[in-house]
Amino acid sequence: MSELPGLATPDERAAALHAAVNGLRENDPMASASVAFLPWQRNSALAVVAVAVVCAVFFPMPTLIAVMAVCTLGYAAVMVDRVMIFARGMSRDAILTVDDETARAVPESALPPYTILVPAYGEPEVVGDLIAALNGIDYPRAKMQALLLLEEDDDPTIEAARRAGIGTAGSEHITIVLVPAADPRTKPKACNYGLHAATGDIVTIYDAEDIPDPLQLRRVVAAFRTLPRSVVCIQAKLAFHNPRQNLLTAWFTMDYGLWFSFLLPGLMRSSAPIPLGGTSNHFRRNVLTAIGAWDPYNVTEDADLGVRIAARGYSTAVIDSITLEEANPDAINWIRQRSRWYKGYLQSWLVHARRPLALWRKIGPASFLRFTLILAGTPIIACLNLVFWFVTLSWVLGQPGVIERMFPAVVYFPALIALVLGNAATVYMNLVACRENGRPDLLVACLTSPLYWLLMAIAATKGCWQLIRNPSYWEKTFHGLGTSTETNDEPQPEAAQ
């Protein structure tokens, strides 16, 4: 669009596209996921597999025992760490709170320019709701810039946006930015391109189906005014407007309630890298630009950026302001989305583990271990669940002797403790989160959550396979499948005053 600074001429648009796609990998190649595995990572993995195969051929039972012991140790470490994070997240000061009065008390003259990036692709159904949500934000229009980032060949969404009246009276602060059609076709590439037109001191991202708290921008500004300059990102909480649509949306709501209300705040208090959510994260633009912005080749660019923030010596806070999203009600669509998240977690871990000693020195040994347990441990443990459930089912149905030999006492009892206490702890954390979030309607979802873990295991296995076959492929999640927000009991964002 010619009126946008930074994208006003063909040369500027070409330069912006080049920087959006290649900026990070040219300026800091080791921080880019454009290459999934460095040679030493690939060769190390192949060597481990080769050694395991040789040992399995010549020493089958000792190898099985060793594998089960290592898996049990990793499983237990992830679960213990998750409980520790949860305990820290239960503290009242684990999450920032800015009440309505304080948010509105910041004088208009003190409010900084704000840019909202909204990447959307193939989502004409939700554009109308998006415009309404952006128009409902309580922030001076003269200081709020909303950029709707649309792929230039996405004609249905472009037409829907124009029909919705973008740029007309009442929506002058919203501008369509046509992102050139170029690989990789990812959300972070679109955000990088839009960043070249950003004029705000603070930049945030919303997805096309989001309904943010109308006071969220004011709350973030008020929070930044009281926080040290080292805090360069504030993550808002995400929740869903259709938790009762079916059991899957209830599970998803339960999952988010635990993650955003307890685990992310717990990570904030532990000074560990925070895997950001894909939306409603608010950045100081100067720092975001300085650290390379988003990686267009990483399919969970948010998690990657959270680690990069910590590695550069900055920190992230979590604020008690809710953005409502659409919980995915379709199992196949949900698996597509979750498998991408799991793949991206492993991508991010592989990228930041390329310089393990440097990262260890920058964030410290405890945070380094936690970074590994979260980004690598979460998807791997989800995959291992399939293995452990198969072994358990085989034992229950037939008690084959090979399983008994695989689990000598030194492995069996730790594995049993991990199985019983780990699963019980996860159900308990979900129950506590639902109680503290005022969601008694999710009781059935909490008690049936092991079925949800099965879907997670399938998604994780798919994500791991895709990491090998097609690491930077962005598997599209379809929106507009949810029911009306009228079915939701989540505390709703108030109407703008």
C-alpha cells in the first residue's frame, strides 16, 4: 500500500520482503530454522540411532532395559519440573494485574503509538468479527495502527476485508497490507513484512479470530511504565469463547487455563525462557527489531522468539488480560494445529541447542535445563506416551514375559511412580486450574483428560515425523468452525467506554 511508511515504493516493498524472508538467517544464521539440522546435529542423531540398532541386535534385552530406563528418567524429569513450575505459578504475584481504573488513568498524552499486526490467510469468514474486535479496543485512534496482513493472492479474504469497510469512516486506523506471495508461506514472514510499516513504539499480534480485552493495550502500557526496561515483552492470557461446543473444545479450554494462568506465570517467576503464545504478545518495537524479529522458517515463531528474548538478557512478563479465541472443535483440524506446535517446539530447541555452552552461560544451568525439558521434553514425552500405553496394555491383556524382563525392579518402580503420580499430578493441576479460573463446567473435561492426551500423542508423533520430512511447512488451521460467544462463561472483555 503506497501510503504506508517503509512500503511506499516498489524498491521498499522488495527490500521489506527480502528482509522478512532472509533477515534473520543472513544476520544470524545460527538463530534461523531455515536449516532444520546442522551437520553435527544430524550426524550425532544418526550415530545414536546406529549405536542403538547395533546394541539391539547383539544385546537386545539390556538395550531395551536401558532405553526404558532413559525414557523413564526423562518422563519423571519433565513431570517433576512441570509440578514445580505450577507451584510457582500459584503465587499471587506470579502474574501482573492492572485494574480498569489504573489502565484508564494513563493520560492520553502519555500513551505511546501502538501497532497491531493481524496476519490472516484464507479466513474470509472471520474478517467481519475481526473488524468489530479492533474497533472495540479502548485506545486513541490517532495512536493506534492496525495492519491486516493478507497474502496478495488470497482473493477471498481480501474481498471480505474490503466489504467489511476497512479504511472507511470509523475504521481509518485499520489498513490492509498485501504481503507478496513468496516462500515460506508462514505467519512470521507476514509479521516481519508488516513490521516494516509499523509506526508504534509497542507492537502486538492478534490472530484473525481474536477478541481482545478492550483495555488490553492500556493495561500493557501501564504495566510497561512500572516494569524495568529489561522486560521487553508482555504476554496476555488466552482463553476460548466456545468451550462448551464439544468435549474437544472443553479439553482445549482446560489446557489453556492451566498453561496461561499457572505455567507461564510460573516460568516468569523462575526467570526461564517463556515460550510465547502465538497471539497477544506485546513487544517494545526497538528491541524486537534489534533481536531479529520473527524467524519465518520456524513454525512456532512465538516459542523461538521467547527463547531469543531470554538469550539476549531480556525478560517477559504475563499480564492478567484475556484475549478470546476460537477453540478448535474438529479433531483432525486440532491435530494439524497441535502437530505444528510440537514440531515448532523441537525446531526451536534444535536451533537454540546449536550453541549449548553459549546459551548455558547466558541463561544459567537451571533455565537451560528447563528450556530443554519444555521445548524438547514436551513433544517427546507426548510421543513416548504411545509407547508406554502400548506396553501397559500389552501387560494387562497378556502379561508377555518380554515386558517383565524389560522392567527389572530398578526400572519398574520408578516407571510405576512416574505413571501413577505423573498422571495423577496432571489431572490434579487441571482440576486446580479450573477451580481457580472459575470453570466448574470443565470438571468432566478434567476427569476425562487422558483421552485428550491420546490426541496429543498422535499430534506429537505426526509433528516429529514432519520435522524430518518437511520442517518449515506451515500446516494451516481453519477457523470459523466455533459457535457463538454466547455459549461461553469465560469473563468477557468489557465494552470499550
